[in-house]
Amino acid sequence: MIGPVLAARPDQDLDSGSVLPDLRKPPITKMQLVKYAGASGDYNLIHTDDETARTVGLDGVIAHGMLSMAFLGEYLCWLAGPESVRRISVRFVAMVRPGDTLTCRGRVKERRTSNAVRRLRLEVWTENQRAERVTVGEAEVEIT
Amino acid sequence: MDHSPALTSDLIGRESEVVLFEVERGAIRKFADAVQDQTSACVRGDVAPPTFPTTFRMTIPGVSFDLARVLHGAQEYQYERPLRAGDRVRCRVRVADVYHRQGRLGEMTFLILAMEGQDESGSRVFTGTTTAILR
């Protein structure tokens, strides 16, 4: 992966309403949820153990909301560079299950430029393979 | 599972201890691997991904709940600069708000937690806000 993809874009391609390129993630697997549990320290068993998930009324394990947010974090790093992310704010609006494929999408809400630094306020979200939004939010990045 | 005590507005303002976390290169790499994050600086373990502070786990005295009954409603992080391998951040989390709402599934409790991480000179590096919904 090369990036940041937005740095090379001229201002007029970053005006309010400009649609950002997509980042499609590989399908979520149970193995990924176990790895994310270990890496993040979130050991809530509803994410890794089907039996526990069923005792709280789920059909089976669901992904950590923070995993979807991490996808958006990667999306911002890809768009603007990992040094450029100033804010990311999301709401978790739908459940994600193993086998779901999430795509990160976004558009520009506002662009402000001062001293050659462009600060962008972005609408970002992840959606599943049925085009249902599962994580919705806003972010701010600074690109030079 | 134990029945946790009800969360009330009495808890607002309650804080965790200040905990020192060292941002380890290996932990960044492991996190990036789990997420399948292909950002080069994160894969190398140089720069922490934006949601990395989720690994900084702290407890607040008196604030406990049954994990099976909690939903993560929302999350925000704000950065003065990114976290990098080798950073030592002093973190604290505080109950910013507790309120109750009637929802479709009955009464729900909203717990808002505010986290802050400072570098060793006392400058703020990041803040985090967690909205947990307990049903």
C-alpha cells in the first residue's frame, strides 16, 4: 500500500462533498476476532465464544466494534498518513459477524487551509457487503 | 455472573489511578497484524494506529458492570500528535457522565468515560471518550 493518497490531490478535489476512495477490507474471520481480542485486551467472550454469545441472545459471536473503528483508523492513515490523524469519532450502529466484509468510505465535509496545511473534516463510515452502514463517524486530518 | 451494582450519577467525577503505559513496538505490530492494517509505519511498529489507546486498560473504583450487558455505543480519540514506539504515556480515565434513557429494550444506562494520556513532560498527547450503554 502506498500513501497518503490525499496528499497529492489538488484543493479542488478536496472540497466539501468530494467523495474519497474506498478501502475494502478482507472478510472478518473468527481467527481475526481472537487475534484482536489478544492485541486489544478486550476479552469479552461474546466476541470469541459462540456459547457465551448465545447466552446473551446473539446467534453467535459478533465482532468488536473497535475492530471496525480500527479499520477506519487504517483508512485515515491510508488517506492522510499516520502522522496526520487529529481526531476520529464513531458510533457503532449495527452488529458485524464473522464472514462480513467491511468497506471504509468517506467524503469531505470541510476543508480549511492555513500556512500550507490543509485541515480536512471528513465523514467516514464502514459498511458491510449489503451496503448497510455499521460504523459511522467523523474525522479530522491535516495534510501538507 | 455477579450482579454489578447500579451505576448512578454519584459516580460522575470518579477517576482511575494514573497508569504509566509504555508503547511497545511489538504491541503495535501485533495490533496492526490483528486488524490487517497495512499502514507501513504501523506494520513496522513505529507509529501506533489511531485506535491503539484501546489497549490502555484501566479500572475506576466503584465502576463495574456485567460484560454481557454492555454495548459499546460510541468512541472518540483526539490527538495532539501520534503515539510512537517508545512513548511512555501517563493515562487516567474519569467518569464524565452517567444518565438513564428509556429505550426499546427498557431502561438503559449511558456511561461516558473520558481518558487522557500525557507524555512525561505533562503535555497532553491524546484524549479518548467512550460511550458505554448498559441494558
